Amino acid sequence: MNIFTRGLTVVIATLVLLTLPTLEGYSSGIHNQASNGCTCHYSGSAPTINHNFPTTYNGGQAYTIQISVTGGVSGSGGGFNVVVDKGTLSTPGMGIMAVKVDSSGLSATHTTSSYRSWSFDWTAPSTGSGTVDVEIAAITANANNANSGDAWTTTSLTIPEPGPTNTAPTASNVYISDTPGPATAITKAYYDATLYANYDYNDQDGDNEAGTEIRWLKGGLSQAQYDDQLTLPASALNIGDLWSMTVTPSDGTDAGAKETSTNTVEIIDYDADGDGYGDQSDAFPNDENEWADADGDGVGDNGDAFDDDATQSADRDGDGYGDNASGNNADAFPDDANEWVDSDGDGTGDNADAFPNDATETTDTDNDGVGDNADVFPNDPSESVDTDGDGVGNNADAFDTDPTQTTDSDGDGYGDNASGNSPDVFPNDSTEWMDSDGDGVGDNADAFPNDATETLDTDGDSVGDNADAFPNDATETLDTDGDGVGDNADVFPNDANETLDTDGDGVGNNADVFPEDANEAFDTDGDGVGDNADAFPEDATQTLDSDGDGYGDSPQGTTPDLFPNDATQWFDVDNDGYGDNPEGLNADVFPNDGTEWADSDGDGVGDNADAFPEDASETLDSDGDGMGDNEQAVLEAKLAQEEEEAAAAQQQMFVGGGVALLLIAAIVVFLLRRGTEPEAEGEKDFSLPELEASSSAIANEATVEGASQPTSSTAAPLEPTVVNQWTDESGYTWRMMSDGSHQWWDGTEWQNH
């Protein structure tokens, strides 16, 4: 780069520095930019805007609006701007105070970049104002004090006023007729008739009918091909159909309730012979005595003796079997009303044949079910067989396979003949037949049939009455301790002083203070609570210690616990609900002050009286602006000093800038002249060396106010200086640095933006 070019670059850089505009967007928000978005930030991805603006509005109504932004970049930094064209925006009376509204009341934005959700109020415009347009822009910031790496997006919506209400129409007097209305509702119609839909349309608003739905239903099912037709043609009708219809009235805006016709119409046929059956279904349309031929044999059902059998039609003997011998239900005896079948073919009809399926038998004289040909006793209806051949029929023979026995007087299955097989020792006693032990008591009645010393066991415990201490008690046989209670029922069979232990705790009822409580047996302090459940078994004034801290739950007892469910507390001297023990839960930092109990920041002032309970450096906020009195005093002093310094620096900058321009111009002229003179051989070159073309050098050259650049490429980079300083409409102090960056004063130190 030659001397002329280098000098010209310095002049242009200086002029650019002096004419830089102020920053367009601020961390404290900017108004009326919602439609454009956060254009001073470079957005990497689009976040999502959430809001609760109403879908319609009521004139003059106030709505609390919640705006939030999610997604985009991580962190908690963000901002927003909402602009409406009607109505009035305002900050809420209570809640988040991180929103400000401009003087027009149409734009709201954030006051700090530390949130991603905000709340404000919107009062809708008066009725008749028309649709409201809303623009929203929101950003999620990464808090890197620069305008890169952030994410923003915009959205818009319209909010209309609700339209006027409309009353739906109604339909009444819905019915079907077979003539055009006004007509009469019918319940039957011939198959070649035309059906007509009738109804009355009513609309409270006086609206004309538009879009009314008419549906024809056959058997309860809608027939879509006839939708919205006032007439149903004969071509749609079939005999036996059941038709109804519905009407859903409409005024073109709203539909009323569906109404169903008051009548259902059955489609019927003509009846030429007047027998009550339509011609289409009458098998004999010209015969008033016949209309059906179920079996299709050409004989009407009324004259057909077998109307469901095509092979038979006549029955001259009237026995229910047809005269046609080859058909179904054929009569083998067509002239004998008592016979029609001979199943075994023995020439005797089944009704007269005692054995219709047995050709070898026809009669049963004694009517015992055995034919005379096979009956050993044909005239004795009680007998027909003698298996053992003893001359006594099987029915009368108690032992029909034993020729040695025939009778059993007591019916016990043992024969009366003492010399025969299976003799009965007790022939007249049906319950006995044997006496195994010979004690004169039959084995069935003898509880011990093989023990001649015992016969009875009254209580059925398998111990004979002679040896049973409790012969009438099946659960007991012994009484070891002689207390009158059997060993089985005696919980203490060897202790004559105890017999029961109702609660099963091992202590007899006589000695157990709580005989029905298995968990208790003794009550040392006599307070009615057993020693096991009594937290204070020797103190009759206390029984429970719910929190196990050694102090009883009863406030009237000794060592009462005011916090029965808190093991860390038991006393509360100042009665504020917090315990005197400073180390436990619900601890009272001020045990003698009933108005205070906590000091979160440890500054010696209780949280109830401390305006900043989490900040040990602040306790008061006299003006209620959310900033402590101590911090506000320091901030106000610093702001005053910085304003004075900024004013002086700005004045000095302009003066210095003018001098620098004159000096630069002189240097340029000098260098131009020197550049035209021939350079003596061997003479040293005192011109400025070529600057290293790095991005940092160019940046410094373009931003340092009136300062000379270092001539060595190894010189340390210059610290940026203040180019301009101002205070915005929200009271925040800003300054622009010589390297193009911006800073703002947070009350303690300068923060990069």
C-alpha cells in the first residue's frame, strides 16, 4: 500500500467512526417492531410463540394476556414485542413487572432480557370496532452479549367480534299422506300409490326456509336416493314395506331438531276375491275360500288335509294319514280310522298290536309287557321269569338267583332261611343281621362291633362311653387338670386356674388385663392403654408420641408436645406456630417474637419485615420499585458521575476529532509532496512501514477515535475507548465503544450487549 492510499484509508475510517448510527434494538426492549421481528439479531432457528389472545372479543372487556416463547436456544434470556391496531395495552396491576407499554397503548415490550414469559392486560375496543389485528415477535437469547447465536420468530392473528345470534327453526305436524296436502295421515297404502311428506315450518326470527333435510326411511333405514324429496314415487314401494320420514328444518344458518313423522305407512296389495289376501300373494286370487298352497300340490291349504305335504291331500277315514299309499304319511288301513301302520308286517295294525315291532308277538294277556309266547307266567301280570327255577317268579323272589333263599322278612338283604346262604341273625330287624363280638348288639348298632366291653359312642368321638370322661361331647375325652374343662378346649390343660386365652397372647384370661387384645396383657400406669402400645407406660397422663421425640401428644399431660408430628420440635414460647429448637424443622429464628420466625438471608431482620428476605445486603425498598435502598443510592451516584464524564468526553471527542482531521490532512499533503521528489541514492526511508493486513488491525484502524496506529506488527492491541454514551427512555445508560460493541450499566458494572 503506497503512502497516499494509506493516508486516505485513515481519513475515511475516521469519518465513518464519527458518523456511526446508534443501536436499533435494546436488551430493555423496542416498540413497534413486531411485524419485522428482531432484525438486529442473527437467528439460527425458529422458536415457538405461545399466547392466550381470545378467538373473539367483547367490546370494552379487559383480558389478561400471557406471552411465552419456547425452543430456539437454551438458557433463560429472551424478549418480545406485541403490537395491536385496536384496543389498549397496559401493564398488570399485580404480577410480573418486566413489561412496558408505549404512550399509544398499542405496543408492549420487555424491560429486561432475563425472561421468556410475560404478562400484560389488553382492553378490547368498543363494540362495532371490527376485527383487531395482532402482531407478535419473540426471541430466545443465548446471553453472549452479542447479536449472534440467538433465535427469533414472528406471528400474527386477527380477533373478530362475535356475530349476531340466530335461533334455529322448528318443524311440527310431520306426517305422511297418499294425496297432496293438506291431507290426512295414513297407516296403509297400495303398492302403486305415491306418498307425500307433510310438515309445518316455523322460525322465530322470521328467516326463510333454506337447506331443510327430508329423509325417507324404509324399515327404519334411510333411503339416500330419495333424500330431500317431498314425494315418494310408487316405483319405490314394495308390498310389505313400512315407510316413515324425518324432517330437519334449516334457515340456511342453523338446523333445528330432527322430527319424525307421527305415522308409519304399510304398503299393501289389492284383493280381487275379497278374502283378505292381496292378489300378489294369493295363490288362488279368484277363490275366496283359498289363498295359500303351502306344499304346492295345486290343492289350497283350506281344502288340503295335508297342506304341508305335497304327496297327500285326502284322508277318508280321518285318522290323519293320507289315502295315497305311496306318499308321505301313507295309511296302510285307509278305511280303518284306528289303524294306519303295520310296522312288523304281521297283519295286525300297530295300535292293536301289543308288540308292533315284533312279528313273533301280538298279545300280552296279563299286560306285563312280555308277550304271551315268552311269558312263564302269562296270566300273572306280576311275574314272567323264574331265573333260579325255584317256582317263585323273580319279582316275588327276594333272591332270584339263589334257590336256597326266597324271602327276606325285614328286607335287609339277608334271607330268613337260617340254613341257606346269607342267613340273618336278626330276621325281623331290618337294621341288623350280624353280631361279631356276641354281646347281643348287632354290628350295625354296635359302635365297637369287635369289642364286647363297649357298644355306645354317644358323642361319636371313637371313644366308648364307658371310657369317655365327656361321653356327650365329641370334642373331649380327657380332663388332665380336673378343672371340668376338657384338654382339647383347655388352653392350659395342666393349669387348673386358667382355661381360656381369647386373644392368643399366651396369658390366660384370668391374668390378662386385655383378654381380647393379643398385643396387650398389662397396664402398669392404669390409664387403659396397654404397656406395649403406651409410649409412656408409667405415666398415666400420656400414651402417644407420634413423632418419637420423647414428648407426649396430649397437651394436658406431663411433658406435652406442641408439635406432635415433628420430632425436631416440641415447645413454642411465642405461639407463632414455629418451634423453639433452632436446629429442627419449623425452627423459629426469633423464638420470643410472635411476628417473625425466619431470616432467609441471615441479616438479622425477619423475612416478614425484610423487603429483600433473600438478600443480606438489603432490607428496605422505600419507593417500592423492586430495588433496595442501598443499591439504589449507589446506582444513582454512579449514574450522575458517569453522565458528567460522558458529557465531557463527548465534547473532548469532537474537539479532538477536528484537530485530528487537520493533522491527518497536513500529513497527507506532506507525504504527497515528498512522494514526487526523487529519492537520493542511499538515503534512508523514514515513511510509515506497511501495516499487517489482519482483521484485527483493520478493525482498530476503523474504530479508534483520533488515535495513531502502532507501527510495529507485534504491538499489543489497543483497548477500545468510549465513542458515545447516552441514557434511554427506560433510564438505562448505554455507551458505544471504538470497536463497534455496546455496553450497558447494570448498577454495579458495565455489561456487554
